Amino acid sequence: MSAAEVRVGLLGLGTVGTGVVSIISRHQDELRHQVGCPVTVKKVLVRDKEKQRPVDLDESLVTDKIEEVLFDQDINVVIEVMGGVETTREHLLTALRNGKHVVTANKDLMALYGAELLQVAAENGCDLYYEASVAGGIPILRSLSDGLSADRITKMMGIVNGTTNYILTKMTQNGSSYEEVLKVAQELGFAESDPTADVEGLDAARKMAILATLGFSMDVSLDDVTVKGISSVTKTDLDYCDQLGYTMKLIGLAKRDEGRVEVSVEPTLLPKEHPLASVHNEYNAVYVYGEAVGETMFYGPGAGSLPTATAVVSDLVSVMKNMRLGVCGRQVQEPLHARVLKKANEIDSKYFLRLRVLDKAGTFQAVTSLFASHDVSFEKLLQLPIEGEEVAEVIVITHHTTKENYETLYNKLSELEVIESIESCYRVEGGR
Amino acid sequence: MSAAEVRVGLLGLGTVGTGVVSIISRHQDELRHQVGCPVTVKKVLVRDKEKQRPVDLDESLVTDKIEEVLFDQDINVVIEVMGGVETTREHLLTALRNGKHVVTANKDLMALYGAELLQVAAENGCDLYYEASVAGGIPILRSLSDGLSADRITKMMGIVNGTTNYILTKMTQNGSSYEEVLKVAQELGFAESDPTADVEGLDAARKMAILATLGFSMDVSLDDVTVKGISSVTKTDLDYCDQLGYTMKLIGLAKRDEGRVEVSVEPTLLPKEHPLASVHNEYNAVYVYGEAVGETMFYGPGAGSLPTATAVVSDLVSVMKNMRLGVCGRQVQEPLHARVLKKANEIDSKYFLRLRVLDKAGTFQAVTSLFASHDVSFEKLLQLPIEGEEVAEVIVITHHTTKENYETLYNKLSELEVIESIESCYRVEGGR
């Protein structure tokens, strides 16, 4: 297939799709300069042809028949920004088998079927790029696969979901409740009307599976990621975080120690001076620790029409450069390492616990001796009476301990008579 | 030249060179996995063969004769980490003309002779990569040329010199003087015994010339960069910055408006909430603004043996991948745009001014009316008496104005009788 002209078939004309059309049109000179040939959008698949759209596009290009894209001999690159998983997978497999290169922004698809799609791409001599699937406008996948290719990545921490970061930021800054902020976020378009996938951490988990697979050269699947969302985070928790010198973020953590990995998404306390702690509102960032390079961080918009479209079209540029050089379908690598997950006794962290205890003699002693008997020591400890009640709150930040140890302790705590309830518990990361 | 084995000739075995040897040895498995062949260091050029070095290296590989590297038929990649400009340029030209690919960490060389070297590389079908020349371990050049390739970059602000960032951080945090901190920095190895190139901004200027050339696709030379260092920054200045909600950083600024560019390096006030304001100590960061992507930032170590060596060896991986695909010497592009520099009346900024004025009736009025007559308005204004003296300090942060306007005003201020002296003046950037 000649690269004398690049003709794009675009699947989807929503937020990102309109951004893609807009960038290809506005930056035509720059694109042509880089790849030496013009690039045009040949067909656009939409669900409803009659719908009004905020983009200047010849009506004859718009179709609601997928075949008109997948089997158009003139189209050499398919850009998929329609979302969905099962049907979309079928479409992209067909496109690849028809020799069309694919650029996708679809994290759900890549987290579930990335390995399969990459393999089919390679078998058919096609490129498959998916930079926009993680952290929108931040070129993090390229940085892992090219910029840090000489290094051995041992840890990644990502704020990879804009909705939850917006909610936690506003809860922290304004002292509002989760429900109040979610409502505002929905009105402003920072949260979906059904926010479950975002607030319960599933969206972030998909991105972490993709990051871990690439960063560790290991086949990490979505099922390997332990997930906890932010819907039960309270104002009180955030107040204590602040008092103790921490900021709470929904952190996707991927960590490797001697060939064993853990991948999780959960609300996590970070010291206020950590680079990720000052990533506010809907912004994303990925903090990467490499054995040789040390600490790096990549920051930018995690979503939005033009930022995400920038990543998509930059992928398109890579495909076009490969087409010109005749080296498509060569970027994929088998994982170097077999996937080995850490067991609970190999996962090591600090923890925050907020306990509601009976405010009477002996309580404090009973609690602390339970910690001691499980070999968990305190980094910070706060006991505060609750006005007008016969209970007090005890807030603990532990020193490092294993997850196994912590879970055993947690179960014992919940059985202890002097403890009314364990109000909340979070992981603590990012100490130097 | 076959890529069945990659044999490296290393020029220089100082801080970065030992890092390169160490990474190639320690990450051999990962490197071989990525490029499909082993990589070995075949020759290492040093000045003094007898010197003890902190790296495990076969003595027979070490030479003090440049010819043994440049004319060795077995060597297919030359890595240059020896520094220097004129002689080094000759060596690399010879290497390229002998068909050897080149990876260099040399910002001085690339800022002065980058265009020539890239052209000779292309003519000889060779690769020339130089990621490590800017911001050490941060893959910023790749992010500009690949990750953000679809976008139109309009602004870059870089903290690209670790020494000056260390000094300004410690001055701000500890309230120490420039001289005190410089002395400590020299003892700790964060500053050279002759720190001129760092503290006077020349090192940063070289990096900004490289960034502007790549980011704007325009041939920006070192002479186009206006430069002011940090050696006259005082504790008093930093105190006022802090009071007014700003942090001072040595900022390399490259800005494009409608095809016209400005590139400068100078101590600059940033709002404390700006992402660059929390880049501390010897860390570097480059903030990039693109028309489509919006705000992004790339953060990491700007120097050091292993971080810089990571960038060098990642470049080596790129070369090796290109060798395997048979597509070396194809990454270079002519600049898309002719270089047009902004005139003083096209450069727009806010400014900080600290004036020492006579503490008597009419002074304030004389100063403010001079500002008004030059159409420069105040964003913030502070007047403080100096105890025991008949003078006061006036601190101004202006609204946006042109550089031309500001300079005219500055000259008039320095002639005004009620002003004893203009103690300091800085650019103010980063407002939203």
C-alpha cells in the first residue's frame, strides 16, 4: 500500500472524533511536513447520520455502515474513537486483516484484548498504536517504550482518571462532601451521568493494566489489578490527611520487586511534597521510577477532545512515518518476563486507619498492644475525643508492614470490643 | 553494516560514560530483547589510561587514541560523552562520514553545530540522536518530536539547569544568600568550581536553543537567546516573591506567536501554584504548551551519571532498532518555518520591580504617574519604609506590557530624582 496519500477511516465522531477531524484539518501543513504526503479523512462512521455536529465535514464522508470503512480499498489507516469492546474488537480485527493500520483511544478494549490485537497487527504487517488510551494528551506509552527503553522500570504511580481527581481535589479544597462534588462535576461535564466506572476505579484499573504490561514487559491483565474506588471517602478522612501532612489521590500503583509485581488502584495518601500531590482537578500524571533514571513524572490533560485527539493524531503520524519507511507492523514485542504476581506477604506498604473507639480507660492500651502483637509500629498517632459522645477517634499511620500482616491486624481490630468501628483505612505511599 | 551485533565506541569515561558502561552491562537482557542482538562496548577513549575508574571494564578496551575508535571497522555506533566543541565536532563528523551512527549528550555542540551534524548524518545514511543533551533523564526531545508531533507547540518553559535550581531552592527554603548556597553546592558537587556557565544562564540557553529548534521546527541559534543569570538575585528579592505569592526560578522561555518567536533565559517569578514552581533542588522540568493538547509537563533528573546515561542508552536502542529495520538516517527534518524573532514591541510580559525611593511626600505620586504615563498599570504594589533610613522600598508587579514599553519606563525610572536606585527587576510568567 502506497503512502503517497494517507486516507483515514474514522470510527466515531464524538468528543475525540471531532477533535481528530479538527486537528487533521488545522495542522495539515505540519503533518505533511513530517510525513511527506497529505492526509485526508475519507470516511467517518457515525450512529446517526442526521445528528448535528460541531465540526465542518463534507456530508458525503459520513456513513452509518461499518463496511464502507472496513472494506474501502482507499483507506489505509483506521482510527477508532467510538468506544465499546466486543463489536469494536471484531471491527478492528477485520480492519487489521484487511491490511489497515489501526490507531485507537480505547482503554477498555486494549486492557482486555490488547495482546490479541497487537499480535494480529504484527501477523498482518500492520501498525497498532494506542497512546490515547492512557492519560489522554500525555505521551506516556511512548516515554516508556522509547524514552526510557534503556532503563528497568520498577514503579509507576498514576493519577490516570480525571473525574476522580477532580472530585478529590474539590473535596479537599472546598471541604465539600463526595455527593456534593459529584453533582457539580456531573453538571460541568467532568463526570458521567453514570459515574460508576470512574469513581469505583475500574477506568483507572484498565489504564494501569496497560501501563504495567508495557512498563514491565509482562502480560498483566485487568483481573490482576486490585481495585477500590473513592465513593466512600469522607470529608473527615481528608481533614485528617491534611492535618498529618498528606494529600489523598486515587493512585494506580504498579510495582515490581525482583520479578514479582503488584498492580492496584485505590485511594492513597501521599506526602504533600510528592510531585503527584500537586496534580489538581481533572489533570492526570504518571510518576515513573526507573532503576537508572530515578524519579520522573509526566503531567498533562487526561481527557478532553483536543488533548486526546493530539495523542491519536500523533499516533497517526507514527504510522505514516512507518508507512513511508516501509517498516509497519514491527513495533510489537512479546513480553520479556512471565507474569508473577506478589502474594499478600510480599506486598509492603504503610497504612492509614481511622478507628472509632470507646472513650474510657484502657482503650488506648488495648488498641496499641494489638498493633504491637502484630508487629505493626506507628509512624503517627492521634487520639481525639468526639464532643458530646462517649467515643473518641484514633487515627494511625503505620510504619511499613506487609499486606498480609495488615489484613490480619485489621480483622483483629474489627473484633476488638473497645473499637466501635473502623471508619476508614487507606494505603500510604510516596515516602522517600 | 549488519546489526547482528552492535559494537559501541565510547568517547569519554567520565560521569556519564561510566553510567553508559554500567547500564549496557546491567540491562543487557532488556536491551537484547528489544533489539534482537547483543550490544557490546568495543573501545573506550580516555585522556589518561592510567587513571583509576569506578567501573568494571577490560583494560584492553581502553585507548587514548581517537583513531582506534573512529577507524575501527567493527564499531557501528559512536557514543560521545567527552564534551568539548571544536575538536569533538571534527571527531563526530569523521565518525558520520565513516558510516557510524552517533549518540551524543553534548548540548554545547548541538546548540552550535546541531544543524550541520544532522545534515551530515542524513547525507551518510546515519542516525544522530541527542536526547541527553537537554534535561538529562527526561525524554523531552522525543516527546516533542513524537508524542506531541500532531500538535502546534506555542510555548515552552524549562527549568533546564540543575545547579541554578538547586541554588534558588535552597536560598528560598533556608533564607541563605547566593554566595553561601553556591559554596555548599560546590562542596556537594551540584556546582562546578567555575560555575559561570551555569549561574549566568549560558548552559540553560544552549538547551533552550535546542528545544526551540525542535519544538518550533525553526533554526534557532544560541545567539537568538537573550540571557540573564541568577548571580545578582538577593534574599530580599526572594522574600518579596514569597510575600506576593510567587516563586523564583531560572526559566528558559521559548514562545511563538503567529510565526514570530522569542527565546530567553532569565530569573522569573512564577505563581506558587504553577506546576514548575514545585520543581525543587537539582530536578529539571519542561512545561510545554500546545494549541491542541494544552498544558503538559515533563519532570525528572536533569543530570547525574545514570539518569543521563539512561537517555544516552535509550537513544542507542533507537539507533539499534533503526539498524535492524534498515531505516537509519531518516529521522531528520528540515525546519518547516523560517526563523523570525520578535521585536521588543512584540514581546509581552508582566514585570517585577523593586525600587529604593526617598521616603518623602510626593514620591509615591511621582513614581505612579510615571508608570501611568507609560501606560503600565499595577497588578500589585507594596510600599515599605526602611527602618532608620530616609528611604522606602516600592515593589511593583505590573500588568502585561510590551518589553519595549517596559524598557522605556525602566530608563525613565532610573532618571527620576526621587528614586535612589532600581534594586532589581524580573520577568513574571505563568499566570493563567
